[in-house]
Amino acid sequence: MSTIIETTEISKVYKMGSETIHALKSISIHINRGEYVAFMGPSGSGKSTLMNIVGCLDTPTSGTYVLNNNDVSDLTENELAEIRNKEIGFVFQTFNLLPRSSALENVALPLVYAGLSKSAREEKAMHMLESVGLGSRAHHKPNELSGGQRQRVAIARALVNDPSIILADEPTGNLDSKTSYEIMDLFAELHSKGNTIIMVTHEDDIAHYAHRIIRLRDGLIESDLVNQNITDPALLKQAFEAKS
């Protein structure tokens, strides 16, 4: 397997007035193409800071970060934005959909920056919506969709540029249990097709869908272990439906 993410002794230091906060302290990780990894940790552990750096939303104070063979440690804001659009598909807890745009328009948005024609954008966006089971809802706006459907739209948007990694930040945080299982089932399906998935969560039951769990505490890696008890989302969904 080839390495897609490699951080070498990265740190992140913030200045808050006279106080210095060491959010990350010498973090070194390797993630291979096709892995399904969860970043875990309590509030203040550094997992969100690590996610921001891995997602090219921020740069480390020191150390190096190589994404898909590109050193992105010292890029400018514009260069980071270009890398993000090309390499990373984001899925957020709050969906981050444009409220006045249809599902199709939301999914097609990253393709505008990629320079595709309108017809090519719409064709690819429709294909992605169909792949997440929402082809029939393409022309509905977010307020006409359920929470689970909105997250599926967000996942389709994350996939539309064929990114190197999918970065999911608390992807089930605003969803009920049944819908959470359905979304995690979809992530399992995406992983089975070869997608690299990094999920940030503070919930143990959600983290156990991943095949590897990296736990952070106080800006350090507490543990980095292969998950021996991977949760099968399809079985959990069946169990939930049996109780209902």
C-alpha cells in the first residue's frame, strides 16, 4: 500500500493573548491509501487541530505534512485551497449546504472551481446523487430533505471531484440513531470501493466503524491501534429495526 498522508513531528502553537497553547506536540502518523481511520479524543485533545492540518485548512507551526506525495506544510492560503479542492472531500456535522440551491447544484459546486462546463457538472453531480440513492431528490432544496438525505447530499458533494481522501468531521452528530447507521453503512460501502476515509469523532460507537483508531490526548497520540472489533453498520441497522 502507498502512503497517502505522512506527518512528521508536526506541532501547532496558538497565541491567545499572553498565553501560549500547544494544540499539537510532535505528531507523526502514516496513513495508507484505502485505509479507514478514526481520530478520537476528548475536547481539547487536538483531534480537530489535526483534522484541520490534514484537511489543509491550516498549516503546522513546525514539522512536515506530505499529502499524496506533495509537501503542503508551508503553502499559501490560495495553494492550500487548490489542494483542498483537488485532493479532499469534506463531510461536516452541519452538512454545510447552500440553502437556496438544489441538491444537484450543491453537489456540482466543487466542479465549478475545477473548470467543468455546466452540462458536464450536472451530469457528474447527478451520477453522484444516484450513487448515494438520491437521484429522485436532485431538484429539492436542503429544507425539503431529511437530515439523513442532507448528509447524503454532502457525501455526494465530497465525492464529486474524485478526491484522494474523504474527511468526515462528526458526520452523524446531527442525526438520529437509525439515520446514523444508514450513513455509516454508506461510508462502509465507500471504503469497500477503495476510498480513503478519515473520520473525526468523540463517540466510541461511531469510531468503531473505522478499521484503525488514533486516540489523542493533550496534543499527543495516546494510542494508534488496528480496530479488532469493527462494527458492521448493516447488522446494527437490522438490530435497531427489530427493536422498533
